[in-house]
Amino acid sequence: MYRTHNCNSLRKSDIGKTVTLAGWVHVSRDHGGVIFIDLRDREGLTQVVFRPEENAEVARQSHSLRSEDVIQVTGKVAPRIVGTENPKLATGDIEVVAADLRILNRAADLPFQLDTEVHNEDLRLTYRYFDLRRPRLARNLRLRHQVTKATRDYLDAQRYYEVETPILSKSTPEGARDFLVPSRLTPGKFYALPQAPQQYKQLLMVGGVEKYFQIAKCFRDEDLRADRQPEFTQIDIEASFVMPEDIFTLTEGLLAAVFKAARQIEIKTPFDRLSYREAVSRYGSDKPDRRFGMELVDFSEEFRSSSFKVFRGTLDSGGVIKAINAKGFAGITIGQADDLTERARLFGAKGLAFIKVEGGEWKSPIVKFFTETEKAALQAKLAVEEGDLILFAADKWEIACEVLGRLRLRVAEMQQLTAGSDELNFLWVTDFPLLQWSAEENKWNAVHHPFTRPKTEDLGLLEEKRFGEVRAEAYDVVLNGVEIGGGSIRIHEPDLQAKMFEVLGVSGETQQAEFGHLLRAFRLGAPPHGGIALGLDRLVMLVCGEEGIREVMAFPKNNRGMDLMTQSPAEVDPRQLRDLGIKLAKDK
Ligand code: ASP
């Protein structure tokens, strides 16, 4: 046996026992010839002390120990000297007095220290197998395991079957670029890695599975933004004979089970709900963070006949006037004000008007244009008080909402409104638009995906080609301003699906070539069905209280999509390319 206990298990009640521990030398300290070691394993730390009077040879050997050497120690559990206990450590009352030491393996020069923060992420990722020894990452992987286990247990109890779907699959239109895999046996043809198991899970419903889930790997070849990964994991769910209500209840139960298992937290269900329109109108976002107020308030009516040209012009051309009250932020610095103005421009505003409420006065070059009635309206609807900062947006509805939504988040960050908060604010956002016009492609695109069902009451609008007004039976679940999942009720009728493809500009021929399997399946008695997918990495990130998904993935790629540890992507042997019938452009 390598050990009798792990490094997080010895307590006062074990004093006097002879034990054997094995693990890594976390840190070692030399106190006048007596060596103290924090011995670390996955579970925690235990202090080991090497005293010459206990075993001179072992004590001598202990002088050679360096951080990350792997050792086995046998000795007696003893109380720590009074006053040297460490209440922050579960094993902080005791130490093990070493009688025997075996060095199982030495660690060479370390790429970096594990007991300090390392800010060079590429270095951390190059030595990921080493970095994973950090207690924080060990905890994150443990929590990730607890989340997936709770997911499986919960869905199993709800009689969902876990079914695997292919990784070598066919392109699915989830909105990103596919990763392609060349087929050697059918030269010139390609598999695609799934962006999501969307079509397979719908086909499982046609196959009568009724309740499906999968902890599914998904692959999207996107330009990488800060916290994106080319491969990530979803908790993917689909069920037959369901309404949105069924999916809401199931998901709420699942999230409750997850937070209970991983964090021993009881979350409050059911979650609040907002329609997309209301979320954007009140918070300027389809994934609002509602841990703080600062809601967007509309003043279009109040300023209808304003003498302020900017407001009047906007309203006359069909735009809106909106404002937020950043409570107590009148003391904003010039740098912060510039930051907000720059952001407002970035998201489409022509400028940023604001009023500081200071010394009983409204300070702003625009106040002189306001009538008493207009001021009274601002005062009342924004509950203006001494010390407040009012920010305005005058623009098309979409832009005004987006700009103020972004500023709302930025101000909250500047004022540290959520710092140290442990609130878990869940929300459903429903009734998303079905379609979105792309000026770039000059066509309508699906907001969610092409299999999402229009709301029954909006089918008429679809017929009338008022595409922008059609709402989808689609929903997102949001936690503290982060979208953690989304799904929809699907189209199950072949004719409606074909119609949807047509609206999206997919010709009849392409429909048959790319989606023939789905359209044929729908002609064989497809049940009404719907589902959802939760982003496992994001969810675990929030469960762990981490800021980025890379901290909760064992072997993530860096922000350029590279695996620095294995140096992938990499060139391959020309023979492999020849077998695949692939010639690189640079070979020419
Ligand atoms: N497949 C969708 C996605 O990955 C989720 C769903 O509609 O169930 O976003």
C-alpha cells in the first residue's frame, strides 16, 4: 500500500497513530535544521516535519527535497505546537513526524511555481499537466465531475436515456463554420464534426426515444473571442410531446440538482421570465444581469415636442429616447466618462449625453433645453436624487437599447455593484424573434436555428411575409447575465420545415441534398418535440465562481485555438495527405 490516508484526512483524533502518506512536496521550509513540508495530494495538504532526533538519516535526506518531488512518508501523527495551528487548513491542528521517507520520483526544474498566481496563460497551458496540480484546478475538476454526475442522476430519475450520437457526422447549420474531416474511403468527401447534435436528437425523437440527453462534445470553427473554445461540452436534451413549460420545469429541476450537489445551495424555482422584447427594452440585453436595477426607462412620449434638436430629430424619424440612472455615480472621473462615451460610439451611438446631479443642481449642457414638465418626468420616472448620474440614448430602438444595455453593465463594473455578491439570479428569456435580416448576406437568417418552431399565433405573419415580426417558440436560460442554455420547440411537420428552409433561401434542391433525411423522417410520423442545450463549461465556471471557461476544462486550447501542450494543430506526414488525396495550396 502506498498510503493509509490522504492528505486531507488527519485530525486531532488521529494523534498517536502511525500513518503513511504519499504525494507531492508542495513547499518545504528549513527552520534551523528541522525541515517542514506541506505534503499535497488531490484532497489537500498535511504538514510533515523531519526532526533529526526522530531519525537522523531521514532528516538528512529530507534536506534534498524540492517542490514537486513525489514522496512517501511514514510517521506518527502529533499535535502542532500550541500557537502554530493553522485554522485555514482542515489538517491544521496536526502534523506528521516523519520516521521514514521514500523518494518515489524527483521533479526537475519547474516551469513555474504552483503556490503563486502565474499570469502567463500560454505558459500555464504548455505545462497543463503540471498546472492541473494547483488546488484550485483540482477543485474545479472535482466540481465539474459533481455537476455532470448530478446531471446524469437527475435526468436518469426523470427517465431520460443517455444516447451517444456520431462525432463523424454531417454539417449542421448552427451558425458557425464546420470542422471538416476528409474521408479516405470516399475521396473528395468530408465528414463534419457536429456543431451540436441538433439533427440527431430530433431524429431520435422520430425514432421514438421520447426522452434523450447527452453530455455532448460540440465543435465550432469560429473566430475565437476571449472566452470561446473550438470544442466545448453541452448538456443536450430533447423530449417528445412537450411544451415550453415542460422544458422549463425540467431545466429548473436540473439546475437545482446541480447547485445542490456541487455547492449545497438551494436555488429558488421557478425562475422569473421575460420576453425578449421586454428584456431588451428594460435591460438592453437578451441576457440581462438582474442582480442590480439601473433599468432603461423610455422618455419618447415626454420628449415628443422637445426643443432639444437631437431628441426631437430622433423621435421624428421613428427613434426612441431612453435613459438610465447610475445611482450615486455623479462623481464619475473624466477617464470613466470618456470610456463610456467611447463604448456608446462603439455600439452605434452618435454621442453620449449625461446629467450629473450635484449640489442640488442638474449639471449638463443639455438641461437648458428641457422644460419643467420634461424635468419633472425625468425626476419621477428615474427617482433622481443628489449624487446620481443620468445617461441618455437617442436612437433607433435597437441601438438605444444596446448602447444603454452596454453602459449599464460597464457602470455596474465601475461601481463594483456585483463584487463579492453570491446571488444566483436565474431568468428565462422567451419569445425570441424567429428570423433576423442580414444586410451583409441580403437574406433572412434563423436567430436560433432553422428547426425552431414559429409561435402558432404568429404563423399568419409568416404567411404574410412579415418575417421580422414572427416570434419563435424559443427560450434561453440566463444566470447573472450569462446565457447558460438555450433551446426551442421544433418544427415537426415536413411542409412547415420546407417552408422555413425556403424563407431562409435554401432551395428545394439543396433542401433535399442537405436535409433530405430530416424531411423524409418528418414524413414518417414525427412526434411534436423540443429541447434545450446547456453550456456545461459555462455552467461549471459559474458553479466554481471562475471568470473563464479555460479554468474548468482539463485541456483547453488557448485564445488562438491552439493546444500548446501537444502543439496542435500540427503539420502531418505528406503520406497521410496523399492517402487522403489532399494537396496543400502551398505545395503547388
Ligand atoms: N442545438 C442548439 C444549440 O446548440 C440547442 C437546442 O436548440 O437544443 O444551441
